[in-house]
Amino acid sequence: MRALPFAGYSEWLPAGFAVLRQAGRRALDTLLPPRCLACGSGVGEVCAVCAPCWAGIGWLGAPCCAACGLPFEWDQGRDAVCG
């Protein structure tokens, strides 16, 4: 029976892939830096929103469905559920 080419390397192989993945991410961030999803300005990490855009987000609030968060047009009570 033939040994697999990676037999005996199981201890350092996952660590090697992690190092390669991190190096690839750094290279990609250098070529294509992370951008704000809303305005396109530079941000610190991928799929992020800059502080001014985050502050400008209009979050949904009450009244809404207690199960799924779907907003209601008028207040139907605290534990109202749509559907």
C-alpha cells in the first residue's frame, strides 16, 4: 500500500495553509483595499461600513413583529406577531 504524499505532515500542514491564506489576504488588501459598503471610502476590514455611514443608518424600531421583526404600520401591542 502506497503512502499518501502528505502523510506525516499533518501537524504543520494546516498551519501552512493559514499562513498562505493570511499572506494572500494581505496581498489582496494591498491591491484592492477594503472599502465602505455604502460610500466607498477606505475602511479597516472587508465588508465593513465607515463611521459616518454607520451613524447615518436609520434602524428599524417599534412597532414590529415579535417573531421576525417585520415593521407594522401602527402599534399592535407588545407581543404582536405578523402572519
